[in-house]
Amino acid sequence: MKIEKGEIAVWVSRLLAIMFLFAGTTKLLGSERDIGHFAAWGYPDWFRYVIGSAEVVSAVLLLIRRVSYVGAVGISITLLWAGYTFLVRVPEESWRALPTLIVLVIVGVVGYASRPKHAQ
């Protein structure tokens, strides 16, 4: 059985979609953990809704093969913001930047693999 690159990208994008659907939904529903994090990081509560919405919308786009690269871009933006938060705003949580960077690289590979054919 031969596995195509595109198949791997589809499955990885599905896993990422599940992960970010969950992360965005908890933010939108106002989990105490997320509320506490955003407050500790010095962000207003409304910003949690912005990030949660971006994560949910981007995750849904990851599931739609024709526009999954757009979802990857949206997720990448939220991950870059998370990296900024951990490295600049809250340096005592800088250890969290490494897993964020790893997920960012994975999202970048998925986005690259799923870009439109005319962009290749």
C-alpha cells in the first residue's frame, strides 16, 4: 500500500482541525482555564473570543480540502501570536514557545502541501 503525500496532509490537517476546534471552543465557551490564561497574559476578555473564533473558523477551513491552506494560514497566525505572548509578553512561560513552534511547523507543512495547484 502506497501512501501519497496528499493523504498524509489530509490526515494531519484533520488532526489539527480537531485540536483547534477543541481549543477554540473552550475559549468561546469561557473555560476557567482560558479565562485565567488570558487575564494572566494581560489580554482583555474580548480577545479570547477573537482568538477562539479564529481557531474554530480556521479549523473548519482545514477540513475543506479546497481551502485548507487558508485554514492553515489562520492557525499559523494564532500560533505566531501565541509565540509572541510566550516570548515577549510573558517570558516566564517561554518554555511554551517550543511546542507552539513545533505545531507551527506542522501547520506550515500542511498548508504548503494543500496549497492550490496554480500556486505551485
